[in-house]
Amino acid sequence: MRRSIIVTGGSGFIGSKVCAKLAAEGWQVHAWMRRKANFATSSGSERIESHQIDIYDDVAVRTALRESGARQMIHLAWGGLPNYLSCHHIDVELVQQIRFVRNVIEGGIEHITQTGTCFEYGAREGELHEHMDCHPTNPYGHAKLALLRYVEFLNREMPFRYRWLRLFYMYGEGQGAQSLYTLLRAAYVRGDTTFDMSAGHQIRDFMSISEIVARIIALHAADIPDGIYNVCSGNPISVRQLVEGWIADWGYDVRLNLGRFPIPSYEPLAFWGSNAIANAALKDNRNA
């Protein structure tokens, strides 16, 4: 029987690509979204069913769960982004997310993968790994970490499998209008000769959206221990190096206007992720 799965946030930057790749790999995908998305050009699009649904409507969620018959979920939906500093994440989103998670587990989901954030670690410098204590310094990081703790407690009450994937930085086509990749791409298309950005010396961990999506699906599908996994490259790189790499790849003749924008105050100067635990788990799963 074909594997069936629900993906929340199915029309988003990550979600739309997760749905498309799952379908291409043979899954029957139920894409839950606030606005309709067009998957017609995706390989295996006939295996994607789009559902316009408010995930915070308990009755609608229970009904959609019954109709889908799915027992697995990749939960990507989260409101209030990209404003990481808004208390909305704690005042509103966290409360709704907690209710949603309990609703779907009680409604029959047996295996759920959810995305967290590297901001859960807080203002830490250097390599970040899953066994570190977390001390988030912005509301978004606090809310995500609190939801993880709730999932861990809920898992003691009732049986279900879960993966918590801490995403680092990503880039690619279809990203938000204010993302560095999208802004640079638009400048390239316009033929701009200068590009304003920060000083660019901050060190981060970047992965292309295609790599992020592949890792999310692999970690969900693999027979590996439940718990927390970083989704990252494990390779520290400066933002300036990253941008210069894109420019070289595109053959773009542009002068970088460095220092035009400040580095966000809620981000440490240099941090990146360790992917050792995720890599080892997936390797052991392949060898089993």
C-alpha cells in the first residue's frame, strides 16, 4: 500500500518542495495549507492532494485527519515569520501549536516530524550540537524550544514517534522577498552594478533548499531514534563568501557595497551546526 503523509505548511518555501519530493518518491501526500498551491508541474503531482485548512481549527483538523487516513505528518507550519523578535510567537503561536500537536496525536498521527530552529541554542558562538543546553534569546527560539519540551512531555503520556529538526540557514529559488538570495537574484536580473549588504564577516551555516528538503524527508523516513537532529551543512562560511560564490556561479559583474546594513542584534557573530549525529544515524540506518 502506498505510504500516506500529511504536510502542513504545504504552500510555503519549504513545504511546497517537501510535498513535491515526497510525491516524486511515491508517497501519497496531503498538503495542508492556508492558500492553495499549484503542484501540476511537479513529478508525481497526481499523488498530491491540496487541502485549504486552518490548522488551529480543531474540528477541521480532526475531520481532515479522518478523511486522509494518514498516520504520518511533517509539520512545517508556523505563523508570524520572518519577525523573530515578535512576542506573537509566545503569546499566540506557541499556545495554538501546542493545541494542534495534541489534536493530531489524539486524532491518530503515529509519527510526526517537526521543524525547530538553530535559534533555540541562543547566543552561542562556535559549533552547535544537539546535546548542548539551550538558552534562546529571541521569542521565536523560546517558542520553538517550549513546543519541543511539550512534545517530549506528551510523548510520555501516549505513544508516538517524533523527530525534531533544528534548521539552520537555507537559500534557493522561491525564498521570501527580503532574503539575501532573492534580493541578490533580483539585482542580477535588473543588471544592477552594486549590491547593498551587511559587512558580511559573520559566520553561518548554509544549505540549499534542495539539500534541506532531502534531509528533512530522510530523517523522517529513516528507522532511527526519535529526538533532536540538526539540519545543517556542518561547514562554517562567511556571508560574504556565500554571496561571492553566488556571484561567481551566475557570472554576475557587481560591486558589493559592504556594511550598508547591520548584523541582526539577536545573532552571535560566528556559529554553525554539527551534523555528526544526523549523519551517523542515517548511515547506521542504511547499513542496518
